[in-house]
Amino acid sequence: MSQLIKPARLLLLGAPGSGKGTQTTRLLKQFPAISSVSSGDLLRKEISSKTQLGLLASGYIQEGKLIPDELIINLLTSYLSNNKWLTPKSTWLLDGFPRTQNQAKVLDSTLDKFNSKLNLVVELNVPEEVILERIENRFVHVPSGRVYNLQYNPPKILGKDDITGEPLTKRPDDNIEVFAKRLQEYKVTMGPLKDYYENQGILKVVSGETSDIIFPKLKELIVNKFD
Ligand code: AMP
């Protein structure tokens, strides 16, 4: 476990299946001061609770499309505000939001008001063939967002979450057809988003084929900047 001296406000970028969820879990263990939120996890909870937003979102998700900016911005800014993350001393990590340049600009204008801007954006760069293999073997525990991979990171009991024993599920958008659309959508939106953060001087890229290769590089970036 490591302490962080300066407030760290992080964003993880990466194609679907690049391991954002897995890296987040490892970072939270390493740096207990960091709190995290995943936009995909929030949406999956809305869907399983059958809220109005969940019903709307599930149509987009099943087609491999992005949720309209306005909806996702409202969901995430409410989360940030409700959890008291909008303060200059806060330390947190965003996974999956912002995903478009417009979302990034709107988020920045909110964060600016509270003097709590993002200060490190890291792209996880994983080869496409590795990602495709991972997706076929991925299972999730929706209430917690914990991610398992039958090959690299299997649950202790097949089909059950290690901590709660509750059932694991396959994401309906983790099939080849929808996944191809998600990957395409990612490629289209990521260029402008990366340019936006590159211009702010806060974008870094870490590359590797496995979580064990990526994690030490990610950790080093964080330690160097915030310790
Ligand atoms: P993820 O778990 O991050 O792969 O997200 C699953 C799905 O939720 C995506 O394919 C999108 O349909 C939707 N989603 C998650 N985050 C966002 C976002 N920031 N903007 C728009 N749609 C999103």
C-alpha cells in the first residue's frame, strides 16, 4: 500500500476490454486514498434496477452505441457531487467517462468551478487481438463491478463472485457483433478526446499485453506525479 501526498484526479482511457476495470481494482488496493467510479458500472446498476435511465440506456448499450452526452454527463456529475468529490483536495479515478471531447469539456467546466480539475489521464494501449480474446472470457459481478477472466483471473468458484458468492454474468454487449461496434465507436471518439488532454499536457500512454505488464508502469506514473 502507498500513500499519495498530492490530490490525484485520474482518468483511465482505453478500448473496451483494455483492462480499465482490472487496473482500477489493482490501483485501489495499492493506493487506498483513491476512490473510483465507472460509468459503465453505474449504467449497468441502473439497468438492473430497471430505472427510467436504465431502460433507455440498455437500448444504446445493446447496440454498442454511446449513451447521449447529456444523460451520461448528468449521471456522472450527480455522482461526483453526491459523493463530495468536487473539492480541491479530493483524490479519485474515473473509468469510462468522459468518452467524447464534448463530455470532457462539460466535465472540465464543472471541475473548474470547484478547483478540482483532472490532473492525469492515462490511456491503456493493448493490442486488438489480445482484447478480442479477453472479451470472450470476461464475466462480471454487476453490483460491485468486479471483473473476472476465465483464463487469467478466474473466480475461485466457477460462476460465483469471490467476495459475495453471488452469480457472475456475461455482459450482453460482450458478443462479437456488438463488440466490433464498440471498438469502432472507440476509435472514432478517442482521437479528439486524446488531443484535448494532450493539449492540456496531462495525457500519458502505457502499453502492454497483460495486466501484470501494465500495472507497474501505471503505478510508477502515479507515484512520480503525486507522491
Ligand atoms: P463500459 O463498461 O465502460 O464498456 O461501458 C458500457 C457501455 O456503456 C458503453 O458501450 C456505452 O454504451 C455506455 N457508456 C459508458 N460510459 C459512457 C460514456 N462516457 N458515454 C457514453 N456512453 C457510455
